[in-house]
Amino acid sequence: MVWCNAETLAREVRKLELEAHVSRFAILLHWDRPRFDVAQWWRQVREGRALVRRHGIRLLHSNSAAPCQWLLPVARAERLPLLVHLHAPYQLRERMTLGLHQATLVVGVTRGCIEGLLADGMPAARTKTIYNGVDPATFAVGDERGLRARLGIPADAVVLARVGSLIHRKAVDVMLRVFARLRAERRGVQLLIAGEGPDRAALEAQARALGVADAAHFLGYVPSTGALLRDATDIAVSPARMEGFGLTVIEAGLAGKPVVATDTTGMTEILRSGENGTIVPVEDEDALLAALRELVDSPSLRARYAEALRRTVEERFLVSTYVRSFEETYAELLARPRESLGWSAPWTPPGMYLRWLRGVVGRRLGVSPSADAP
């Protein structure tokens, strides 16, 4: 069953004929207020224990770091394995206050998502990497072969595509500046921007100010990313300032398109620059421009990178591999004896917490250098 804090998600879960339970979540010591809602946190612990008993739950899967904070006492009290699934790297403060080091197993969507925990001293045996995957059947849905014509894009134009939310960390502003420079050199290039977000109006204004509004096409929400990449794109671009995995990169690979991406978390676990794509430093506009210019000018290089990336995705990043890996992981956790999972189960040494607290106090007093989080 799925326990969540959004009715929208619950409705989708119920469509799969699965049980869903919705309630409000609170996080202690969170960045936002209220930071000390202890009463609500305790209600969540009690609610979690009640759900475990009502549904006969034998394993807890926290689909981000935050729920670990109340699922950890539930797991220890009910003698259950707790798997925490990280989709992004977390700062030291979050790793400590959310109790990530005490989970039975932490799974990262890339190794980069768990490197902070390992650096803290968490045993490697209690961490694992399971890459996200793309489903070829779902990805094949849709048809965008007429999109270029509808947008007035010439048949021989080289079309770039950037897919994702229109938010600051996705760096669409960087993409637009680079695209304006590229278009000044190569007038035939066009840009598709798929996705919605709070920055859309500002980004559209930026495109007008840069003089590329006629060639930078804001598509809004696109129901079939696969069709967009497969039917209307020549080069996919991921210019993000920060990513946890880079799902659009493997989607482009499955669609048979070359990719230029920034060096965000785990990107080197997908792309080998110069072999199956190009990785450039984050916010390095000159490097991004050079990489795009190279691919725009070389159809043969685009084809070589695309074929190599497609093989990489088919070998390592399909949803079937993802599901099989989690099935095997669940089976291993469920096979553990219950007596090894209670309050007496292994705890990550408290020394790391003491070091963190010393650092916090030292920084407040101005006598200690900053760690990787405030």
C-alpha cells in the first residue's frame, strides 16, 4: 500500500487497484516552518505503526529521504526492514536530521546520491545503487512527426530539445543564452522547450529579449516525451544546474538521439564524454556552445553518439532492469530475521553526529569552518 501526502498521487495509485492512504506530513528541523511540530511527527509515527499492523506490512520503502524521519522509529518498533530511496544527493544537515544513516538499506538512483553517506562513515554494505529505467512500451506511445511543420520549422533544420520543468535548477536561462549565440552562427538551428513551471513567463521574456523568440518554441506540457524526442528532435540538451539522475538523458538515448549534458550528479554514470555523448561543466556557456556547435555541424557524430547511447540505455537503464533489481533487493531484505531488525539492530556509530554537532556549534561561534551544509 502507498502512504502519501497528496490526493493526486493517491488517485493514481487506486487506479492500479492498490490501497492508498493520505495524511499530512511534518518534518522536524526542516528548512521551512514549522520546524518543531513534534506533536504531528509523533502522530505520524503512531499512524505508521497502525498502518503496518492493519495491512500486515513486512517492508517499508521510503521514496525520498524525508519520510525516513518517522518511518525509522516505525521500522525499529515493528521489527521491519526500512529501505530509503534517494533521488538526489542530500546535504549533511539533512542526512543527520532525517536519520538516513540508520536505515536498513539506502538505495540511490546513482552512486552520486549516496556518496555523502559513505563519506560520513555509513557502511557501504548498507547502501546500493539502482538506476532509474525507461519503459520502451510506454516510450513508444505518441506521434509528433507533424510537429515541425506545425511550428513552421524547415525540414532541413537542426532541432535541439530541452525537456523538463521550467525552474531555476534546470537552467533553461543558460540554454537560451547559449542558443542565441549558436543561432547567431548557425541560423538554421531551432529549439524546442518542453515542460511547464513558474519560470515560464520570465523565460519567454528572455527569449524575446535575446531575439530568438521565433526559433525557441515553448511547448508547455508534452504528454509523450518519447514522441517529441523520437520524431522532432536532432539533439537533446540537459543544461541543468543540479540533477539527481537525468531521466531525459536516457529517454533521449532510447529515442536514438545524441545528448549534451552538464556534469551533474551521476551524469558520468550514464554518459562517457566523447563516446556516447558530451558532458560539459555546469553553467559553462562557452563549453556548452562548443559542444552543440560540434554536433550541429556533424551529422555523422550525432549518429555515432546516438547509437552508442542507445546501446548503453538498453544494457543498463531499462525499467525491466530497475524492477528486477528492486525485486531482488526486497527479497533479500524480507529474508532477514525479524530479531535482527528491532531497536537492537546495528546503528551507525554516533561519532558522526557528535562531529556534526561540534561543527554546528563551532560555526555559530565563528570558530569552525563550514561543512557541506549549514
